[in-house]
Amino acid sequence: MSRVWRNTPHGIKDFERSLSKGMTVYAVNEHSTAIAAQFERYTYSAHTCTGRHVLTGAWMFNTVSAKYLLCGSANGRVYETPPPGLRDLAGPDTDCRNEGSTGYRGLGPGQIFRGRLDLSEIERMEGHAQDAEDAFQKEKAKRGRF
């Protein structure tokens, strides 16, 4: 079982006592979903302890002290191993084709559309295609020959 340090006075002291140079810990980041709700709200970042501060003697993670890292984490926790269920912020993005979204994601190579296309669905698609073509021709006529 991995250790989890919490943002409490006892947790901060325990966190600072357990650190050593080169130790990697994982902090949770919170992202705003006000503009794009399809993205993850939480991710995690890996932080490696680089040593002690010259003047204060506090453990440092590059330019961030251990206490600030613990207090600045989104849920007030720092983990010894990557937190389960969260994606690494520096890692690759999730594959949107596997999310089960209702929007059209396209078919990959070798995949066959297995849905049912009835006459009304085909007419609806043709209507959308015609509307897009009309809008394109209207915009083209506005611009002229260039």
C-alpha cells in the first residue's frame, strides 16, 4: 500500500521527514472545465526532490518547497505512487475513440460501419451535405475569383 500525505500539520511534518534526495512523489492538479467540459478535471504530476534549500534547509522540488507542494495540491494530498484513476499531465492524451461518446469519431482502418441506414437517415445526411455545399458556394461567390 502506498503512502498518502495529507495537508495537516502532522502530515506536513511526516512528509518532510520521509523525503530524501531523488525521491519522486505525485501531486494532483485541478483544471478548470468552464470552457471545455470534455477534458479531465484532475490529473497528476510527478515531482522529484532535488535537495535541501541553502538558507532554510527545507526539502525542495526544483523551486517549490515540500510544504508548498503539499499545500498546493488540488485535494491536499501527495502520493508515493501515481494516484489511481488519474492521467499523468505530462503523458499522452486519452484516446477519444475509446470513450463511448455519442458524437461521430470516425472509423479506424479495417472497421466497418454496422449501423442501420434507412432512407430518412440518408436523406438527412444528403440535406446536411447540400447545405454545406450551398454555404461554400455562397462564400466563394463573395470572395470573387481569387
